[in-house]
Amino acid sequence: MQSKRGRLDRFLSNHLGVKRKDVRLMLAKNRVVVDGVTAADIGLSIDEFSHIVLDNQRVLQVNKPVYIMLHKPVGVVSATKDDLHRTVIDLLERPDKATLHIVGRLDLNTSGLLLLTNDGRWSRQLTSPESKVTKSYKVTLKNSLAEPYIEAFAQGMYFSYEDITTEPAKLEIISEYVAHVNLTEGRYHQIKRMFGRFRNPVLQLHRMSIGCLSLDSTLLPGESRNLTPQEVESIHR
């Protein structure tokens, strides 16, 4: 989702009902602070989540960013609309849900941590391949696990159809049929396809964490809550 960006002088002129030359004077007198920094450039680019302070008193904010953690159940699609299945948006009971988009989708039959927001900058940073944010999954398999799985995941796997090799992934064997897998990418059905190399079907797939943010253990499937400011910041660390 794209952020709505514009010039600082245009926004202040429209919002305050003053001429742009008056805005220039405000900036020259250091009366305007944007996101904690004194604004000096009339052409400064802002978006709907920029915090704008005038004269240390009046705070202007075009929109309020929202960050949500959801415990996605199996059988619910990661989409805003779907004609066949219930969507994660349908699970939310809040007036602003139509403004939200999904940050990193989960398959229909995958459960666990799902993030939603109206902040396009935040979600792009989180999902960008360059960010290499780690996603952790609990995987339950049909057949027993063995040590060769660990090395195969760590080396990465080549898929000829897309002509790509996956990034190294960490696999930890928890029990005979259960493993934890850490990925820094999220290709189509990646975990299922990687275990498919061993002809070992995935029975259950559950996302436990994204970055430093773990699924709140108090959230039942289908439940959600707002992220704390500390959680919003920590997820990129």
C-alpha cells in the first residue's frame, strides 16, 4: 500500500488557511517541527503519518498509524476480501479495519502471527528482502525427521521452476515429527516445498514470530490486539 505523500508547505497552507509565504516565515523562525526535527525545507516530503508540531503547542497529524497483531486461525484467508472464505479482516471488530492491509500473508491452512497496519512505510520496510527480517515457524510433519534436514535447509535449496536458490534457513529438530524453522524470506509455499524434497508432507504450519516480535500467548485463534510502541520499533531490530 502506497503512502500519500505531499509537500509540507502545501499541507500547512491548506490546513491552517494561510498563504505559503506565511509558511515560509514559520519555518524561518523555527516554529515547525516534523517528526521531532525542526523543519527548514518548505518542500519537505510528509505523509499521512507525519507528526507536525507548531509553536510547541499545536500538534497536527494527518492520520493515526495503526499496528495490529492477530492470531490467524486455520481456514481463514490472508486477504481483505474473498468470495469463498472468511478473511482476517472479517475477524476484526473495529471501525478502521477497511483502512488496513496485511503485512506478509499466511496460507489458508497456516496459523499464527499475522500483522496488519495502515502504515505503508512500516510494512514495506518489514517485508523488503533487503531487511532480512527473520520469521519463525513451528512445523508438524507426517514422517519422522533426521539430521540431513538440518544441513539441507542451511545450504538452501534450488527450485528449477523459478530458477532460484533459497536463502539459508535454520532448522531445529524439536521432536520426531516437529521442527522449528527460521527464514529470512517468504517464497510461495516455501516451507512445504522444502520439506517436499524429503517427501515429508507438512501437517501443520504455525508462525511463532516475526523479528523480535512473538505471538502473544494470551491471544486465542481469531483474537487480536494493538502493538505497543516498543513492539512497533523492536520488530526491525
